[in-house]
Amino acid sequence: MIMKTKIKLFMSATIMLFFVGVFSGCTSDDEFILTSDFGELSPEDNENVKTINDFLSKTFPYGEPRVDFNEGKGKLRDNYEGFESYNFDTPPCIVINSRKELESVYKGEMEIPEMDFSKISIIMTVVPLSAPYVYVYDGINIKNSNDETVVTLNFAVREGVTGAYAALSSYYFYKIVPKFKPGKTIRAEAKCQPLPW
């Protein structure tokens, strides 16, 4: 009799722990951090990523922030809806998961090549960056949930810099990442390493 009671208690506790674990780990609002690395890609997937990267590098401004943005490349921002001018408090950030979505924001003259979106997403954003000559891009973090996607661009202090002047600049950025479904709202932010002086 005592053995049966112990077995029943053990089984009840095991079942209860199982359900607690399942329901605490699988809620729809859980946030998770996405990796922006693909790992090993097939030759076809590598070619697809290269095609997309080639297109974006010619149609979207990307790179070092400058007040006179990239010596005349600033007009590239006009190729995409929402990037022509923006409020520094709410910079544009989009996740593109299909050719149709890309066509809905792209308004440039270069023809969009054949692209396969089955395994990739494209993140495009711009963030305000103070002291643009001091900072260098140092990686991306993507925090995603059903409600919100937050893209954080990390910046480190450039080696050898000993001073800075205040100037607000725009840092345009795109990244091809493994496919994911973004939250209802998408925003970007810059996270800058504190200045050492």
C-alpha cells in the first residue's frame, strides 16, 4: 500500500513538473535572440546571398557614418521608401521576407535580380550616431518576440581616437540573416561603447 502511494506521488510530481516545464518554455510572448550567422550554406544558397548582397551594396547606402554621407552616396537612401528623410527619434527599420516586400519599398532604377527568400530575411535600417568619427561598427543583436523586434547595432570606440566633437550623423545598415518572422513592431537602436575620456 505504501509503495503504491509513493509511486502515485512520484508519477503525479513527474507529470506536474513536465507540464510546468512545457508551459513555461513555450508561451507565445517569449523573446529570443536571433543569430545573424548562417553557418554552413550550400553553393546555391551562397550564390543567392551573394546576389542579394551585390544588389543591396549598389542600391542602399551602407558603411562608415559621415555627416556628408559617404562622399555623395547619400542619394542611395532615396532608393527605398521611408529612408529618404526620417525623424531621428523614430528611424526606419524594416525586415524583408519576400520579393513582393522588397518591390514595395524599392523605388530605384536598377532592376531587382532573381532572389530566393525561402531561407533569408533582409534587415534594413538607419540609426542616428553621435561622434561619427569615433565609433566603428561592432556587431548586431536581434531580439525578437511576437510583439516587437529590436535590432541593436553595437559600436566600439575606434582604436587610437583621443577626442571627439559632437555631430549627429546617420548610420545606414543592412544585413542578410537566416529567415525569421518579425514582431508586430520593428525598431532599431545604436548601442555605443562609453567614451574613455
